[in-house]
Amino acid sequence: PKMKEDSCLQAALLCLGMLCYSHALSSGPLNQSRPSLHGHHEKGKEGQVLHRSKRGWVWNQFFVIEEYTGPDPVLVGRLHSDIDSGDGNIKYILSGEGAGIIFVIDDKSGNIHATKTLDREERAQYTLTAQAVDRNTNRPLEPPSEFIVKVQDINDNPPEFLHENYHANVPERSNVGTSVIQVTASDADDPTYGNSAKLVYSILEGQPYFSVEAQTGIIRTALPNMDREAKEEYHVVIQAKDMGGHMGGLSGTTKVTITLTDVNDNPPKFPQSVYQMSVSEAAIPGEEVGRVKAKDPDIGENGLVAYSIIDGDGIDMFEITTDYETQEGVVKLKKTLDYETKKSYSLKVEAANVHIDPKFISNGPFKDTVTVKIAVEDADEPPVFLKPGYIFEVQENAASGTVVGKVHAKDPDAANSDLRYSIDRHTDLERYFVINAEDGSIKTIKALDREETAWHNISVFAVEVHKQHQEAKVPVSIKVVDVNDNAPRFAAAYEAFVCENARSNQQFITISADDKDDSANGPRFIFSLPPEIIHNPNFTLRDNRDNTASVLVRREGFSRQKQDLYLLPIVISDGGLPPLSSTNTLTIRVCGCDSSGSLLSCNAEAFVLNAGLSTGALIAILACIVILLVIVVLFVTLKRQKKEPLIVFEEEDVRENIITYDDEGGGEEDTEAFDIATLQNPDGINGFIPRKDIKPEYQYLPRPGLRPAPNSVDVDDFINTRIQEADNDPTAPPYDSIQIYGYEGRGSVAGSLSSLESATTDSDLDYDYLQNWGPRFKKLADLYGSKDTFDDDS
């Protein structure tokens, strides 16, 4: 093939150049016995000629063609040293980038071959190092030297665009040659060698609307007056071809989508010449009457249309606004209509573009007009007040029935129906006012207090007599005019402090006042002392004439021990007509102060104690008081513990302990209600019954033979035994530990079961009264009835 022949030719020329270069180096002006060395001669101190070694490599820069696919390795070049005599004693070594892998060298001849196919786009050059050494000893004969192998480019890469698809915009109706977009392609081949990377652009699709510059890739418009409304989007295919566009070059393509952007080149147009609308006379201002729309094929801001009324007899009654979402003109009611006055209106409406492009002003005018006819429809209208709101005044404290003002409404219909007035009670919850239903006059029914409510805002209804659904509402504001009915008072609860060492005419407090009345009946305030204490020996008052007053000390030397509190009455008058006044009392305390006038203490008792006792003495007194209190508390606690009621679970004597079960017992037949053991004293077995409620004077020995009954003893015998022991005990009178039955509650008619009133013998006991206690104690009455009853039973 031709490519292979060219490669061989280039290799041959390269070798020839290397041989010539080697011959030029070896034929230097000074040749010695060793031809491999070029000598640089100089004499030593003793006249000896010295030789400096110089590298004798013979080669030029090497080249290798990329993408070589021949069967044999391609010869890159040959390395030869001028000291090589051809006897085979010199060995050539190659190292560096790709050495031994891509590039191999014949160590005898120095020929370098490329064993692999090279791609310049992957790597453009390789840096290698060559060296000649002695074959036997591997001793370097020449210093190592670098050389470069360049990969020579061939046209093996087609052009590629940066993007597969491009999108561009250009205004419609642009002039011929208007730049749209620039597309750029790149070629990976070497731009410095041949035409492999020289690109030429051409258009494959998109004529005759667009063209492309061959060298730059700039796409331009080729036709004038391209209309977006006719066609908005175009698809263009651009080709980039290398080798300068000649035959055999490689090419690449890209697609460009070009969109025509809108310009305002179309005026708005109404689709019809007249619009018919109607509106009720009951419509309120702001209500929509109808819509008109002018069509504009432009889009965006170029298609925006603004509407206005430029003429017509309804220009004062109606208005038009623009709905920019729908591009419609909205006709609205501007004022209320009256069918009885005028039944129809005519308007001339204009639609005009908001944004006009001066380039296309010749296509204008960019506006259009249309006639709008509006018919007024009759409606049953509600009453109408003569004013949109009323404001009246009335003095506070005015007598009930005082006329505040009068409202008036009328029926706008031709029938002119009678009206009735009423007050919306939701706005007059306290019912201060009443209105005459026929003439609309408003009166008070309670006395008004401005200080409580300065304004009353009520609503008044007007309703047609025969059509209750037709009503009107009007706000009425009533101002309560102030009268001077409140006397001025202190602005705060003042409490003054004066030092014992205060100087004469020293100011120690400034007071002010306030008045609930309006400013006309309030300030200015006048402060003074009552006439009876105008010559107060302790204090004096100075009116500052700015609605404040200063209290001053009249004398020197105050003493807390003599008097620590002063009450100073002050009279405050207002500026109303007639003026009102009040007497207010200022509390003044005498306090101890230091030399600078700073407050120390206002407590007279503390002052007396500090004058007679030291701090240590006060602490000692307080400690004694605390100790005495602790002793008293301990003593009371011990006494209470001794007097606690006896408990059957403690080791103490048990007399009669009535246990609360909160239910009614079943008598002797009821063996489940309680345990008899709870009535027994465990100490009774030993014959000794201790008393814990009193301290006995001597130890009482129980009578021999008196033993507590066993568990099976009858309750009656058990109780009799305990009564006998209590009667014969000389240490203390009989006592009871009574448990209250909560079942009976308070106020029981039953008598006491205490043994204090029991007789010393069974024969004296009388239980007949149990018969009178009712059915609850029937069982008990049967058990402890009369003696005859027991005898009969026996």
C-alpha cells in the first residue's frame, strides 16, 4: 500500500540524515589515534597534552507514523557512537518511556523499532535515554543522553461538535445576516501537521432560512421577515469536515433547533364591533357588568393589552380594568344606578398594546375600539339613608329622654314606601338609647358617663313597612360631652419620707394629680393647704404651676421617738366650670438618714433598741427566747403523750373499750362480728392491771383469787369482774375509754353506755329503758331486759 511505501521512504531518509550527521561529527578538525573521541586540546604544567572526552552520538530527532499496522515492527531510527569500531564490543542500552515495551533496540547495531501501533491522540511523543557500554564489563563508554521520538499524525479522527444538539433563539422579522448562534467542532488530529485538523462548516438542512459561515461556524438568518405567527421553530443540521473540506476528509454533524422569539408586530383587534350588556340598578359599585376581549396574536409582554373608556354617556358611571391573566377588559360599575333616572348607557372602549416596538410602528396603530351598550334593569331597592353615617353629641349626666339626634332614610323606588327605624341591639347592649320608629329621632334612656364610655357607636336599621326584607343600615356615633363631675386626686398613692436632720425649706417630695374629666375640665390643677393648717409648723406646700406641687420642710429637727408619722392634708382644685376640689392626705414618715441625706431606717423601735443595747446583747436575748420556746414545746409534747387514749394493743389496763365496726352487731348469736380476745387485757393473767392515765401513790396489790375468765367466759361475767376491780381500786376513780360509733351519727337519742353510772351490784342495774330505743336495740333489750324476764327464761 501507499502508506507503507511512504513510511519506508521516510525511514530511509531518516537513516540517511543520521549517517550524514554522524560523518559530520566524526570529521572534526582534530583527530587523534582514538576516532571515537573529539578532542579539546590544552597543555598541562609539564607540557603534556590532555584530552577531554566528548559524547559522540550520531542521530537526529526520530519520527514514527501513528496507526502503523504493517506485519513487521517499524524502524524508528539507529543509534551509533563514533567510538563504535564495529567489532561488537559496544552494547547499546535504551531506557525511558516505553523502552522495552513499545520501543526495542538492537544492542549491537543500535537500530530502534516500534513494536506496537501508536496513537498520537493518546501520546504525541516519548522521551528515551540511550547509552553505550562495554559489552563485557558493562562499563559506560558514553554518558547517557536523552532523545525524543515524535508520533507523526495521520487523519484518523473525525470532527466532533461540543454538543449533540444546540438550541438558539432569534427575533422574528430579523434582518438577513442576523447572527443566531455559533457552533464549534474540534478535531483530535494534529493541527500543526497537514490539513487533518482544518475544519470547514456547511449547512445540510435549514435552507433557505439560515446559512453558516464556513470558517467560524456562525449561523445567520438568510431570509427577511420570518414571521413567528406563521412558523415558530426551525431545525437546522450543520456539518464540520476536516482536510479543508476536500474529498477524503472526515466529517461530523450536529442539530440546531432555532426558535423565533416574538416581537410586537401585530395590533390588537376586537372580533366584533358592538357588545351588549345589562346590569341591575341594585348592583353595588365595583360589581362586574361584563367583559370584552381584543385578540392579539403576539405573546408575552408584546401581547399585553390595556383597556380604557374613551367616550360615551356612561363614562362617569362605569369603569374598565384589565384582567392580565385572560387579557380581557372587565367593565365594572363605578357609581350606583337608578332605573327611574336613566335606563341605558353607551361606552366607547379602546384596547391598546402596552409595549410598542418602535421598529414596527409603521404597522400600527397598535390599538382598536369597540362600542359597549349597557341596559339598566329595574330592581326593588332597599331604603337609602341621606348620609352614609351620623355623628351626634350629648352631655354626660343628661336626663333620660334627652334627644340626641335624628336619622332619615327614604325609599328610592317609585312607590316610596313608608319606613320604620330600629336600633341594632347588638351595638347597644346596655340599652342607653331608644329610637322613634316613625321619625328616626334618637333619645337617651339612661344617664351617660363620659368617664366610663366616651363614644357610643350604634347601628340604626330602616325597613320598608310592607317589605321587611328590604332594609338599610347606617352607623351612628354619639359623643358624650364632658362636664366637670370628677374632682382631681393624687396621681399615685404617695408616701413621703423626711430625714430627722432635714434642713428648713428642704424639698422632699413632688406630687401631681389627675382628673378623670376631659382636659377642658381638668388641668390646670391648683394645690394648697386647708385654711385651718395654712400655718402648719412642720411642712409647707409650693404650687409649681405645672400641675405639680412640692412639699417642703418648714422647721429643722424631727425626732422619731417623739413622732414618726405625720398626715398632711392637701387640697387640689381643677380648672373646670364650676371648679371641683378634693382633699387628699399625704403620709409623711420620719426616718434616720446619714450626713449625705441617704435613708437609713424608718423604724422607731429599732432605733430605741440600738440606742440602749449592743448587737451582742440583742443576739443573746434572742437565743434565750428561742431556748425557752423549745423547752415549752417539749413539755407540751410530753404532756400530750401521757394523756393519749388507751389502746388495746398496748400493755395497759383495759376497762370498757368500745370498738367501732360501723355496722350493727348481731348479739350473742353473731360470733363473726368481733374477737372476744380484744376485750381481754394480756396483763390480767398475771393479776396486775397497770394504770397509765395517773401516777399511783402506792402500789396496789390485786385481790387474790380474782383471775380473768378464760376465753370461753360469758361477756356479762367479764364486764362484772372489771367493774368490781374498778370499784375496789383506791388509786383512781373509774375511767372510760370510749370509742364513738360512727354508725349512729350525731344527735343520737340513745343514752350513754358508760359504766360511770353503773351500780355496784347486778341487782341495781335496770335495762328496761332499752325497750324505748327502737328496733335497732331490740336484740340488746332482749339480752339485758328485766330480771323477771331472765327468771322466766330460766
